[in-house]
Amino acid sequence: MNKKHLSAGMVHTLLLSYTLLALWPIFLVLINSFKTRKAIFKDPMAIPTVETFSLVGFDKVLARSSFDIYFSNSIIITVVTLTLTLLIGAMAAWALSEYKFRGNLLMGLYLAIGIMVPIRLGSVSILNLIVELNLTNTLTALILVYTAQSLPLTIFILSEFIGQIPKDLKEAARCDGVSEYKIFFEIILPLIRPAIATVGIFTMVPVWNDLWFPLILAPGEEARTVTLGVQQFIGQYVTDWNAVLASLTLAIIPVMILYIFFSRQLIRGITSGAVK
Amino acid sequence: MSEIKLDKVHKSFGSVEVLHGVNIDIKDGEFVVFVGPSGCGKSTLLRLIAGLEPITSGDMYIGEKWVNDLSPVDRGIAMVFQSYALYPHMTVYKNMAFGLKMGNQGKAEIEKRVRNAAEILQLTPLLARKPSQLSGGQRQRVAIGRAIVRDPEVFLFDEPLSNLDAALRVQTRLEIAKLHQELKNTVVYVTHDQVEAMTLADKIVVLHDGNVEQIGSPLDLYNHPANLFVAGFIGSPKMNFFEGRITSIGKGQAAVKLADGKETVVPVEGAHLGVGGKLTLGIRPEHLELEVSSGGPVVGGHVDVVERLGDVSYLYVRANGDAPFIASLPGTSDVQPGTEISLGTDPIHVHVFNENGNAITNARNPAL
Ligand SMILES: Nc1ncnc2c1ncn2[C@@H]1O[C@H](COP(=O)(O)OP(=O)(O)O)[C@@H](O)[C@H]1O
Ligand SMILES: [Mg+2]
């Protein structure tokens, strides 16, 4: 009895310390973004006080740069990518796991390769393709690339979940005269909502954080994302730490909102009851 | 009208054939039960009728329509699944209304039908609940309700009672029987439980390894099993079999030497039999009696166990020369375990099967 409590306590301590470790850099970013430049360098670990408090970083970011554009770019890219990935991914997963057609297995293998081979290996051909399509410096280019990047794993995970939905449910619906589309949207989708939320979080984070593709496909001012926008404050000789930290702090907010949205789906899905 | 006709229906999964040419005629309004051991192809046959699986070869008609290529909806069937298959994220009401909405019914009409079905099945207080908040029996009723609201020509049930406990099973069985008397739809019902089959069916189809062994009314199958398989499958406890060899053939009878060396005379038409041929005698436990009379076969042995159920007692007897057998005696008999016993039966009750396991007509009572 005692031993059990101890081990549970130890597990919690371990997890807590890991959480602290993981959150520490974010905490540093947060507190330092509200300090004067001098205070940042003097004592980076200190909490902002009345003397050291300053909003100069936010002022620079919001008022004296095009950060609003970068922000809306990042949000549009992430949200559209998420929507496309989840919708197309779920439909493809349903098709691959439900319908037996020629090339079914081959298609699955092809997608598995997509999981194993990093999309960045194809950067050069992707760049060529985007140039030929006249899509450089557009959000469309990034959305297309990110959707392609996220689809294989999404399909793989979702088809596992769809495979676990009892066959009887689909057949009962078919006997009820429900069309295949309705079966997908009104039975399958609600039942895999927790999985969709999980995949949503997994998809969202790398897309939001990516620097590589914005850099090579859309470095232009009007298609710039937040991660790329931050770079303008990081110079070869001087770095405007106030602005960098402030923009990073701001960049946390949208992901946070999306995360809260998805995690609520996750919990609702888990508590919505057994299948049987 | 919704009679169903299956004509030489074959079904293969890949290279494995699981149904080998099934012919069945089901009349309008009939309650038909497919019964057979697990894995014999009952569910597959039901799913073929439902249209959930394509037929490999053969023809199927529902109400004079050739339905081989029709989808489940167009066949006018409703199916109740063994797992209930309720939509877990919908309330009881929505579960029942879902199929109707797809059929473009008016809202008022849907409401009326769902309320009506809920009333019949005593589900009205549960309409707002989710399936996870229901007991097994309630889920079962919702599954049936979902079929009723669609007012189908044909109800298909796949082992609907197998997930219920014993008491609930009996109760639900009665409800299904009552429901059929009220609605008078054609019902095809699959079960591996011969008691369910006997109690519910107008007509039983006994399946074995993808073949139809026999089709008939419950009493037909009980009194005239066409072969050893049906004889052993229908009836509880199951029929006892005693092997023997023909020693002589007379007019309308044959003498048989049983494994314990005793000779007995069975009333059969001897035309196709030869001396020395192998026969199997089948005697139901309930037809064995302590008073040996009227020249029928006598079997004996050592009583191993006596199970007293009150109205009857089951005797498990280790036979002298043959396989063990069971006798069902009235509860008043006071046979003790460990004693030697001798039991007999009237020749009328003896089923005789030839070498191939097929029944030979009992000459004393062909119309038994
Ligand atoms: N989808 C399938 N693919 C391959 N074999 C199947 C499939 N469905 C059923 N079978 C086989 O067909 C046989 C009959 O199965 P089933 O109709 O479910 O039996 P029952 O319902 O009588 O227990 C079994 O041997 C089973 O393994
Ligand atoms: Mg079955």
C-alpha cells in the first residue's frame, strides 16, 4: 500500500520535473519579453519589476513592422493546412481501410514511404515545381507543401482508428439506407474525433514552427510567416532581443488557442462512451 | 408480399467456398430460423439475404423481385445485429430516427413512428439516453426498435439474444415471438441455440458446413430428423446413438446386433439393406424408460451421475458395450448413481440411420 503511493508520487515528481524543464525556456521567453533590453542582459532569470518592466518589444513588433501580416499568414496557412489534411486524410483513411480496390495495398505502401522519407529531401524539386506553377511567394505554395507533408502520417493513424470501428455499425447504417458519404460524415467522423484531435495537434505544431519552406518558397514580404518574420530582428551583428522575444510570445497565442480547442475534442471524444 | 427464394446460392471468400448451393423457400409472414453450429455459414447466409455480401453464384428473390444486385435498402430488409450496432454518439431517439431521415420522411412522420416503436418496446423513458447508459436488454430493444420503425418487408436477426443473460434471453425471446404475431412480417432469424429455434420458428433450416441438412417445422425435425446430424442437433439433451450390425432381414423389420452383443428388432423397410450392414439406432433420452416393454431395444449400463432437475432426472449411463448415453426419467424415479440399470423403449421411438447417416423410414410409424 505504502509502496504503491510512493511509486505514484515518484512518477508524478518525475513528470513534474520534466514539465518544468520543458516549460523553462518558454517561461524565460515570456518574462524577458516584458523587460527592458538592459534588464534582459543584466539578469535574464529575473521576473520583470516596476523598474525593469517595458513593452518596447511589443511596441516594435506591433506598431513598427508588418507583423500583423505575418501573423495572419501563419494563421491562414496553419488553419487551411489543418482543415485540408484532416478532411482529405480522414476520407482517404476511410477509403483505404473500408473499400477493397485494386492498388489498395500499393497505395498504403506509398503512403508509408511518405512517412519515412522526410519531405525536405525533395526541397529542390518542390522549389522547381512551385516556380513552374508560378506559386512562389504565395500562401498556396506553403499550404500545398504542408498538406502533402502531413497527409501520410494522418492517413496512417486515422486508418488504424477507423479500422477499430466495428464493421456492424457501418453495415447497420447501410441497411438503414444511409449513403456512404453520410456514413462517413455522421458516423465515422464523430467516432474518430479523439483521433482527429490528436492528429490535429501533431500536424499543427510543425507547420506553425516551420522555417525551411517559408524561407525557400515564400520569403517575400507579403507571404512571410511569423517564424520567418522573427528573423528580421536577428541580425548578423546585433539582435533586437526585445522584438524577438515579444514576437515569440505573441506567436504562442494562436497555437495555444488551437491546442485548447483540440484537447477539448479529445476529452469529449474519450468520455462520449463505449462503442458497444 | 415478401416471400424469399434462394436458388442454388453459393458463396466463396477467395478460394474457400462456405456455402455450397443453398435452396430455401420462405413464405410471406413466416418466421424462419437458421440454426447450426458455430462457423457453419448462418451469418454469411443472412448477410447474403441482407445484401451486405455479394452472392458468388445462384439466384435470390424477395417478393418476386430478383435481388442479386440490389443494395440492402432496395431489398426492403431491416437487420438486427448480434452486437446491436447502435450508433454510440446518438441518443436512443436519434438511433431509431437516423435511418428514417435518410429515407426523406417528414419530421412528424418520423416522430410518430419512433414514439410508436418506443411504446411497443417500452423505450419511451429512455429516448434521450445514449447507448452507453443502457443495459444489455435495453440496447437489444433499441436495436429491434431501429428495425421496426422502418417497417421493413423482412426482418433479419443475427443471434440477437446471445449477449443477454439467461433470464433476459427467455423474456426477450417471448417478446420477439409476440412482436412477430403483431407485425406479421417475414422474419429470418439466425441462432446456434436449438431451443431458440424450436420455440420461435414456423420453419427451421438446419445448416451444417455450408449445406442445408434439413428444412421443416420444429416438430418435423424433432420427430423425423433426416440424418444423424439433425438428429443429434435438435433436442436437448441430445439423442443417443447406438451402433449395430444387421443380422437378418425380414418383412418390414430387421434384426440388429448392438455393440453390447444384445440383439434387437427394429421396424424398418429392409429393401435397401443387406445382412452385415451397419446401422445406427437413435433413441431420445426422454423416450428411454425403466419398464422394458413391447419388444423394443434394451440398453443397459452403469449409472455414473444422476442430475435431478425436479420434474425430470438425467441419468448419465456408461453403456456396457458402446458409447455412454443419457436417459431422462421422471423426477419421481429414485435411481441411484453407481447402480446397474437397464432401459428400454417402444420401437415407435427408434430412429434408424443407414451407413451414410441418412434416416430410414420407421415401418411401424412412417407418419410419426
Ligand atoms: N469476410 C470473410 N472472409 C473470409 N471468410 C469468412 C468471412 N466471413 C465468414 N467467413 C468464413 O465463413 C464461415 C462461416 O462463417 P459464419 O457465416 O460467420 O458462421 P456462423 O455465423 O454460422 O457462425 C466461417 O468458416 C468463416 O471463417
Ligand atoms: Mg454468426
